[in-house]
Amino acid sequence: MFDLNDIVEMKKPHACGTNRWKIIRMGADIKIQCTGCQHIVLMSRRDFTKKMKKVLEKAPKDEKD
């Protein structure tokens, strides 16, 4: 589904106009960073799975460590 360092698209765009987010932390909570303005958002895994639309880019294998 999604993994660390993947680029995802959310259902609603960010206020800066970009709709590309990088997953920077995973656990019970998911931390994502806007690729446009570098704003960081922390949300529960449940909220994240509801608000995520699709995975745009999978992270390269060497970045997952």
C-alpha cells in the first residue's frame, strides 16, 4: 500500500497548491511533508488512510533503511 519515503497524493491539495506529500515517519502516526513548501503534518494512521488518494511514487529500495 504505502511505505516510508513514498510520495503520495491526498484527496485535498495543500494550501500552497501542491498535492504531493512525502511520508517521513511511520508508526501509529504518519508524518508527511509537503513537497512544495516543506510543511510537516502529523496524523493518525487511520486518518491518513482515509485522506490518502493514491501513491504517486514508490521509494527506491535503498531509501527504505
